[in-house]
Amino acid sequence: MSTSPAQMSEARRYAQLRAHLSYLKLNDAFEALPRVLDQARGENLSMTAALERLLEIEVEATEARRLAARERFACLPEPWTLSDFDFSAQPGVDEKLIRDLATLRFLDDASNALFVGPPGVGKTMLSVALGRAAVDAGHRVYFTTAAELAAKCHKAALEGRWKSCMNFFAGPRLLIVDELGYLPLPEDGASALFQVINQRYLKSSTILSTNVGIADWASAFGDATVAAAMLDRLLHRATVVGIDGPSYRLRHHQSHAETLRQGVNARVS
């Protein structure tokens, strides 16, 4: 069976196109090419429309990979979003204020957010939800507890990696430091946290959650000078969210227990 020059030309063009896509590492477009060409023929698509469809597949795949990479880097402890938070269960939270933070406008001028309140009121959940929103919006986010941050800084100092450690914590557009005050920081912990905050001052945003009232930082962290300097930088541009309400976590557990109890009673009756 003979092949015309025109057919040979189309075959060569197809092979060359696949080779170009492979060389440029446009792997998803490479895999989708036969399907898109079939669609173009079946739907009578123009060359422009077919090319747009092919590149859209590659762009969507690239965005999905980048999102997955940002998620891995962020180390968020839970997949919480703001829609998971029940504002009616926690009247101590200013919903309007949280919704405003969720626009992420505070990232534009390197402002901070401080969640202050007793354990269980939803500080971590709200911090993580804002972090998730920032990840989805394309920002680099990193979550850590205050104790973990202090331990990493201490280890870096012992190993001669202090500068690289500071550069790491200075890098994310949003740094979330959780549970400040829950565990006593080591002797150099408050100083390390201050230096991280100082590195980020007026450059990037920090969300910090703590059970220690601002007025008590000096006594809680054992160094009035460091505490004052840290607060000075954190509060210069900051939204302070004080939460003084019932335990959000305890109410959730109680509600779950009540649902189970009713289910058991219904089966018994």
C-alpha cells in the first residue's frame, strides 16, 4: 500500500510535534495530543481552538503540581478551610473580622494576625484555614509550632546553620506559628522566635496563636526586653483577634457524643 507525499508529510509533522512536546517536557500535552487531535477532527475545531485546548491541559496539570508542592511545603496539620469553622458554635469569634482576613489583603502590606485566647477556642483551626486559603491563592506558606521553631533554630545554631535557618523562616509569604505559650520555650527559644519575627518584619506576614495575653508576655517568656521587642514588630501592622468563649473543640466532642448517645437510644427503643 503506497503512501502519498502529503500523508508522509503529515506523519512527519505529527512525529515532530510529539518530539517537540517531549523535548520541552510538556508531558501532559504530549499524552493528550492524540485525544485533542481526534476532538479537533470530530468537532471541526480551528487550529487556534485545538492549540488552546492542548495548552490548557498542560497549564492545568502544571498548576495542580505546583499546588501539591505548596501543600507539601506548608505542613498544615489538617485540611481545614474556613467553611469548616462553625461561627455559631463560637460566639467569641468576630466573623466579619475573620472574613476580612480571609481575603488575604493583609499579605499585601506584610501585616500580621495574632489569635489570642484559651485552649480549644478555635485559634489553630482559623490559622490553618487562613493558611489553606493562602496556599490555594498561590502563596508559599509554612506552619510550625513555637516549640518546633525553637528546636529547629537551636539545632541549626549547634550545627553552624543559623543563617540558612533564618533564611528558611524568612522565605514563606505567610508563616504560621502555633501554640506559643503552651510549652515553655528553652532558654534561647524566645530569642530565636524574636529573630525570626525580626527577619520577617515589614517583608512578610506572620500568623501567631497563643494562650498568653499580650500583657503577660514579659513574664511568660522570661525576658521582658525580648518580649517587648517581639511585640513591637508583631503589632506594628497587625490584626489582633481575641477569642474569649467556650471551648470550640469541647463543644464539638460533646455534640458528637450526644449524636452517638441518641443513636444508641434509638436502636435500643
